[in-house]
Amino acid sequence: MSARLLPGKPVADAVFAELGPRIDALIAAGHTPGLGTILVGDDSASAGYIRMKQEKAASLGFTSPHIHLGADATQADVLAAIGDMNDAADVDAVLVQHPTPPQIDFDAALLALDPDKDVDGLHPVNMGRLALGMPGPVPCTPAGIEALLAHHEIPISGREVCILGRGTTLGRPLALLLSQKRPTANAAVTVVHTGVPNWADYTRRAEVVIAAAGVPGILQPEHLTPGVTVIGGGVRYEGKRLLPDVDESCAEVAGAITPRVGGVGPTTIALLFRNAVEAAERRVA
């Protein structure tokens, strides 16, 4: 069986095309949207992610105020930087790049962020909004996965979806998102994890499997039923080498599958900017 590939770039392109007129309308109304970024330390990969987001922000017409703190920054330094971004009139949305150095309590930093400027949608207030089905910024990778499935016309409503992984950035919010009553969701969602000895019994039963464990190669062909849709959401890096959860041989069993590179990643960036545009629109309103 040769699986149909589900690339993320066409999804991201469609999201950015939809955002363009909204950004133009904001600027025409006298409000240039701003995405603020905070980088703590000198991790080269994190610095690269920030540069990529700043370049995309510039191409979309955003301003991108940035604060770079040294690797020896204290918790107080980080909280002060977040406070500055919270108060900045030219910043609609804020990203605190993760990971941070070991002396920094990232959860405490997240709590200090204004929930309405939380572009990643991970503040407890926004996770609560998601759980209750209330409007607010949605975690970017889960929202990107929903958008990817919808764009490629993979039916979800009423189908059995198994998410392998329960992390707060992907597995848990994705389960909340895909179980909501909405045409592009409304699924029967099961969440399993590496602490479940027979987790493969659940993935083999599912019609859609989403790997979100952050364990390289954890999902193998024998864990799937033929024709299943497979979404690779979890990754880990060894230096600059990308190690996905989904083994490439799963394409021999799946009916549709995200590519090793260029699957969920582009949709995550696109949905981050959608969160930022919506934050700007809320402030203007």
C-alpha cells in the first residue's frame, strides 16, 4: 500500500491567504499587529526559531519587538521582560521561547503572561477556555493538526481517533479540540501513553492515529491497521537532527500519512500567526 501524503505547506498557505486581508484591515484601521518574542539564553535552535518567526512576521506586515536575555538571566529578569511585553501597546501577542535555561521556571513565566496575549494558547486560562469551548487562543500544534485534517478532507466526525501522548502542549489539548462538536472535529477520542502497556491495542483499533509522545520511532507498522490515517505530531531533536515519533515504514500500512518533514510543522507556525491576528482584532474591537 502506498500512503497518500498529507503535507502541511498547502494548509499553511491557505491560512496565510485568509489572514492577509484581515491584517490589511487592521493596518488600514491604524493598528499594525505586533508579535513580541522573548528568548532566554543562547540555544542556537531556539534562536533560529525566533529568527524564522520574526522574518515571517515582517513578511506579513507585523512588527516584532524582541527581548533577548542572557543564559545567566534570573527568574526576576524573565518576569520583568514578560511584564514589559504585557504592558507594551504595540504588542498584541507574546511568545516566550521554550526551552529556557534550567534556573528558569517556565510554568511560572507562563502564568505571568497576559492570557489575552498568549500566542501559544498554553496559559491555564486559555486551556480552561478550550476545555469549556469558549473563544480564545488555541494551542498552535493541535489547531494545526485539526486544520491539516480538514484541508486534506480526512473525515473526523464520528470516527475513532487515538492520540499517543498526553503532554500539555499537544496530546491533552488536541483531545479536547477534536472531541468538540464541530464539523472538523466531533470525534471519539482516546488518549494513551507510554505508561499504558497495551497502548498498541488502541492504536490498532483507531481510524486516525496521532503520534504525540516525543519518543523517536515509537509508532511502527505493527501498531496500525491497514488504511489508517497517521499524523506525526511528536518529534525530538538530536542536535539539528529531527527524530519523529512515526517510523517511515508506517507509510507501507497507512492510507494517508504526514511526511517526515513538512507535515505538522508549517501548520503550527500558521496557526500561531492566526492567534496573533485574532489577538490584535480583539484589542481593536
